Amino acid sequence: MPETDKTTDDSSIRAAEGVQEAVPESRFRLIVVAALRAKQLLRGARPRIEADIGRRRNTSIALEEVRQGLVPYTLTNERAEKNGSREHK
């Protein structure tokens, strides 16, 4: 049984401040977060779910991890500022 990764390699998913989400509410955000996680897996990160690497691809593993809420992510300040400025106008 492969060991699961308990740490977060957030070099691709960074934010100074923001709201942490468990599962993306938007299918587009789901794809972006899964793509960043697939990139981490490609670079050698360990899967957070039990997966047979020979039968499942990194993209499938990443998508399942995100759907299960195992990949934390935050919205960046830049994104929050854009959303906030739209509300004030």
C-alpha cells in the first residue's frame, strides 16, 4: 500500500491571504486546482489517495483528490480584490 502525502506542496497553489475552500464550488475552479495538483504529482508528490500508478493517470488521481477535499486551496488577494471591487460598483 503506498504511503499517502501528509504535507502540502503549495508551490503551485499559493496565497498570502484568502478563504480556504475544501471542494471548489465551480467546475472551472475544480479543473484549475486539479491541473495544479496533477502537475505536483508529475513532479514527484505522493498521491493522497490509494491509487495504482500503473492503472491511473496523474490527472485522474488529482481530480479524485480534489473531489474528496484532500487538496486545500485558497483564493489569492488579487482575486478577492477583483471580486470585492465589482460588488462596490
